[in-house]
Amino acid sequence: MTQPETLRLESDAQSGFPNSTLPILIYRSVVKEAQAEQRAQAFEALFEQNGWPPAWRYHLYDFQHFHADAHEALGVFRGRAQAQLGGPNGPVVTLETGDALVLPAGTGHACLSDEGDFCMVGAYPPGQTPDLERGDPAAFDAMKARAAAVALPAHDPVDGSAMTLWAPRS
């Protein structure tokens, strides 16, 4: 499997999005099954095999949000979307069928537009339950501390390796 694209974002205190010192991981064309149901099952099996139990199948919310209490893996099994990462001032990336995205706790994300009945599989490390935060500048410091305290997962949800790309920077 090829190395993922990495994207590092700064905190956005003005908008209330803590983001993370850990990079976002974007894997392109992870699954190539012909049918959407087969792709969804392939993502679920992949995430489960690598210790991230799949939790849902759904689209990406069209409002800015983040999870302060959980890291998140997303596998696109149908469609294409323009997603904004890091909150309302963050960069926009294109997510396509077969792509996977690994978001550190605190990372803002929202769907700006989609096509082809865009849908994903979502998964979280064991013991982590996602909350739903919308970015509140008054709560920024508390949200940043909560997100930074989330335990690092043992394995990458896509390639199963140790999370070396999330190793603390010296």
C-alpha cells in the first residue's frame, strides 16, 4: 500500500476548532471493489482487521464539526465530495470512492458539496466514542485539552502498521 498524503493543520481558536498536532492521513484508492456494497464491506473488514471497529455507514455532515473524544477513520464507498478540513478556515480536499481518511481527535470536518450519493463507513479505536462538537471559541481551551488527551491507537486503521506517522514530534 502506498504512503498516505499527510495534512497538518493549525488550531483555529477564533472559530473554536482545536485540530491536532497529529497529521490527517489521506489514503487514495484503498478499495477497488466494483459495487458500493462490496466496497463498504471491504472498508468495514479492513478497519475491523486493524483494530478500529466500524460504527456506521452515512454521509459526511454538511456542517463544521469535530470529535474531541475520538479519532475517526472514514472510508468512502460511494460518490465524491468536497470536504473542508480543520474548520471554516481550513483547506478543501476532494474525497472519492475508494479513499480513506484518518482524522485525529479535534480535527474539524464538513461536506461542502457531494455527488453520486456520497457515503462512507466510519470507525473509531476501541473504547473511543465520538462526541459532536461544532466549534465554540469560548470552549476552545477545554476542547483542545480533551482532544490532545485522547489515547493514540495501536494501529493504523488502513494499513495496520504502528501509527508511526502519529509519533510525537521532538
